[in-house]
Amino acid sequence: MRYLWCEDSKSGYLFWSAVIRTLYPDICVESKGSNSGLRKAVRRIASGTDQYYIIMDAAIDNPDVLRENRRLAADVAEKGNVHVISVHSFEYALLSFELLEQWVFAESDALKEQRQSYLDARALFIDMMSADAGEASGLAAFKAAFDGFESKNSEQIAAKLLFEITRNTGFETDKSRLGECFVNSCCEWDARQSDDVCGLDAHRIDANEKARLLVERSALKDAFERVEM
């Protein structure tokens, strides 16, 4: 058996469940509810043929997260059947998705123009995270360039950017809600109105293709390849 365990219990869990269920149907996805709950479960894993993939947020500028990641590394050091998938956060995974802007906004969409400042901030944030993984100097430069992020760590920045870019669309995502249009086949959004048009309106795709693209065209591709999923 193969298992993927995460700390997320709301929108993050829904995201991992949908993507893994589609691309890796043999993997059972379980939420352990919190960092401490996840680590306690990992410590109980015995050696054997079962394989475990562990996702814990890895925002290194958050002292609590950094401490939990160090403890997790110690917990799995001698367990050959446990593999840690290093992902900054599920929000960052979606934010890093190369087609995010093309999916959310239709061509010549006024909403896109209204959110251009957040799209510009996203581009800089992704570049910064790719270059130095959220080191203090890069975050300081980002915060100096854009208002409203001064007191936030990189995980909070990723969450805010994702929400502001997707707000009032079928992709709207925050800590408690995952945008249905990320993981469902096109136009299965329950609250869709007749005038709701996104970038996929002219070329609608199904949930399987969405899951494949979300991994292949985001930070998840390298993260999954490193553990040979």
C-alpha cells in the first residue's frame, strides 16, 4: 500500500485528495490534522513494504514551521519507507502554476485588469521563491515593492496572493475553501452563473487533465519527482 499524509484539514486536504486520487489512484490520502498530529503518526510507522509520502508546509521564514520540519527530518531519518515531499505550501503550489492566469481570466477580462497589481506581485514572488526559497533578503525586497505585505511571512503572502487573484471566480481559494474549478471538470461549478466566463471557456477540460497540468506545470513536478512518485 501507498499512503500520502498531510497536515491540512480543509482546502489543502481537498486539493491533495483531488490531485492524488486522479493521478495516483493507488495512493490513500489522509489528513493528520496538524503538524504535531502528522509527526506523531510518522513516529509510529514501522519498517515494511508500505510506502508513506509526507507533506508538511516548508515555509522556512516561519520559525514554527522550520522547527516542525527539523523534527520531522529527525523522525524519518531511519525510515526507508517514508518520503518527505518538500512543498512550501499548497497555496504556493497553485500560485506557481504556470497557467493560473490563463485559467482564471478570460481574454480581455476587466477583472484581470483590476487585479494586475496582484498578478505583478505574483510574478515577482514566484521568481523570488525560485531563486532563494524565501530567504530574508528576497522577502524584504518583495515587501518593499508591494504594499500590504509588510507583516506577513511567505506562507501568508502566498495565501493572500492566491485569494486576491482568484476572488469571486470559480477558482476562489482560501484556507477553508478550494476553488471548485481547479479540480472539477469545466462547468461543474455549482454556483456558476450564466455570465461567469473564465480562460477555459473556449477550451474546456476535464478533471483528469486539470490534475495532470497542475502537477506538470507547477512546483509540484520537481517535488514529486524527488521522491519518485
